[in-house]
Amino acid sequence: MMTPEPRELQELVRELHQQAAPWQPAGLGSRLNWGPPVMGGSTTVSCRRLSGIVEHSPGDFTVTALAGTPLVELQAELAHHGQWLAVDWPWGSGLGGQASGSLGGLVARGLAGGLRQRYLGVRDQIIGLELIRSDGTRARAGGKVVKNVAGYDLMRLMAGSWGSLGLISSLTLRTMPEPPQRRGLKLEGPLEALGQLASWLLGSSLSPERIDSWRPSAAQEDGTGLLISLASINALTLNEQIGCIAAKAAALAITVQTLEPAELASLVGQSQGSETGSSDWLLRLAVRPNQATALLNDPALAGLPVVLGAGSGLGIAWATASALPTYKVEALRRHCQQVGGYLTVLRQPAGSKLPAWLDAPSRPMIEAIKRQFDPKQQLSRGRLPGVDLPGVGLPGVEPPRS
């Protein structure tokens, strides 16, 4: 792995372009084993030294930071001003997000967690960015204000591109005021009843931060529950929301446990993995929200840790190789496809050869965009999301829903 100084980065990319050498962008290198393997011979160019906050405007709720900045450091700095970046820790971040990786890596993967229920996805937090193209040319999109609409929407294109279109060098992100009041609810009951409550909640005037179908441990005997996070500036409003949900839950014979902020944070942390190396399989699940209960009832998921957003139908499942045979992953993928979704294999045991993703309907467009950004096909060979090229592995762009 090469870790150039910031002043050396652009010239290094130009040299790689002149040599037509394959290479892959990286942040801190904490999740390079996610997704399909990059084709042999690629040089990894790390942004580890491209780190630091460039500008924070608390009054405008924006922050500009270099791409190699650890997410945990950014969140700590924003907390001093009563603000935060409204995204989940990436899976495997550990207690307090110490292994959360870099901002550039977060955006390149484009994977949002349960907080997207209220705050939308990672790509929706980006106001502007700078990148270095495969030929060493610097490019910029967006700006430093929330209402800026200048230029092409490269921000959404780069989110979920897995390093296949360019190296992200800096990001301008929208921040949020940290809610002064936050409480959680842990609901337990029959899966169908929990699905009914989630559907009611999604159609109500309430606005939870997350509504996650939640089973963070394979050893959990009480099945899948529902984890809800509520936030407000007013304690009375928060209590009214809790009372409303509790009344609906009682009518459906669902038990409710109220969680203080620390208890809520602990349970959310359980659903985000203790460390990046704590499982063999890591699967990204995606179905329509009205198919979530059917997916959770799939025998292939029985007894496995899983977290699935009720409003998005997006989630994560993980397991050891002994607990999850490859044929069950294939069965899960077929299930997701049959109901209009998809399954992405983020990690798999050594020796397993499942494709990380299959061809998306928009494959021709994805490949055309790739040719425009990287005509020599140098970047992240083998990682073009939405394009399955067994044995060839051209580079790329994650399916539309992230």
C-alpha cells in the first residue's frame, strides 16, 4: 500500500496513468476485503495522510474535511459544537466507532444504516466533493452551502462507486444539531405483529430516527425484535410519542421496553459488529419494505444475526462459515431477486467464489460511465458494482439503492 503525502498524490496518479498501471483508491484500508477482490497486480493508493478538517461552519451546519479523515475524529470534533454527521457507524466499527474507517471510504461504499429512516443515506449528506480522476486531473462538484445546485451531481455518482471512478480527496458534508432528547424502544412479539406495528408507524405522523427489525446475536432466543430510536428537542413530545407507540403495541400484544440513551446506544452498537474481522460472511440485503417480514421468515436467515430497516428494506446479516453454508446465501439471493431486491456479498469465507453483486438492469449505462471516467480501466479492477464479470472483473458503481 502506498501512502503518499498530500502534495505527492496528484503526481503519483499521473504517473500511474502514464504507465496504464492498475490501482485502487483507499482510505485507511480497514475494509479493503469487502466486495469482490481487486484483480491481481493493482497498487493500493491510501489517503491516510490526506486527513484533517479544512473548515467547519457551525452556523451553516456544514463541514469540509479531507477524505482520509477518520469518521470517529470528525464526529468527536462536531460534538464539541453540539452537532453530528447523521450516519451510522459502518459495520465492524466497534465500541465508540474506533474502527469506523475514513470519510472517503464511507462515501465510496455508500452503505447507509438504520438512521436513513429519518436522515436519508450517506449520499444525501454530501454537499460538495473534490476528486482526482484516473488521469490525475482534479475535479470539483457542488459547493459549501446546503442549497448549492451548481454543476453535475457527481456527489451521488461517487457515493457507492467503490473507488472505480476516481479518488475522492475532500468532502463537504451537511451536519445536524445533536438532539437534546433521545430515547429508544425495544419491542418483542410475533414477527407478523411487529411488521404490522412497523407499517403503522411508517404511515403515522411520528418521525423515528430508526425502525429496525433487529436480531444482533445468533444466540438470541427470543427471535427478531423491533428497535426504535426517537429524538426530539422536547421531553414532553418524546414521551407523547412513546405513549402513542406503546398503546399501539399493547393492542397487538407486543411488549415494550423503554431504553435510556446509553442503553439504546449499546443495543445499536451490538447490531454494528464488534470489529471488522468478527465474521466470515457479511451480506447486504435489500427488498421492498412490504417484503421485509417474508425475508426475515426465510429459513436461510433462521438463527443468524440480522438488522433490517423497516422503512427502507435494507439491512445487514452476518455469520461464521460454519453457521451459514454457501448454498443458503445463494437461496437468500434468489429470494431477494424474486421480490425485486438484491443481495450484495460484502465478505465471504476463504475459498467461497460467490459474485459480490450480479448484473444490474442498468449495466450498459454503468459501463458507459466507467469508460468516460476511466478509459484505461485502471481503477479498482474487479469492482464495478452492478456489473458481474466472472474471471474478468472490470471496475465500478453500487446498485441504485444503498
